[in-house]
Amino acid sequence: MTAKTSKNNDSTFTCRADKDLVEAFKRIAKDNNRTASQLVRDYMIAYVKKNGQGKLFD
């Protein structure tokens, strides 16, 4: 589940979280051959689709 974006349409999203949580998330993501960024993008897309603005990614 990914959105098609071009480099000039990318944006940076900053999120504050507990350091231990972030490190565990990164480690588990890597163990599953994913990056934390890939997973966060997937979660964001799924949330938008589920909660109202899904037409953005049709």
C-alpha cells in the first residue's frame, strides 16, 4: 500500500516519541526488511483511506 509521489511533492513529518519506542520500532522494522519511514507512510495512507480522505489515493 503506497501512494505515488514525486520528489517535488514530498514533505517531511516530524513526530516526537519516547526514545526506547522509536529504537524498538526501527529495530523491528529492519528485522522485517522495512524502514521506519516506509511503515509510517503505510500507516498514514491506511488511516486516511479509513477515516475520510481515501479519494486522495484512489
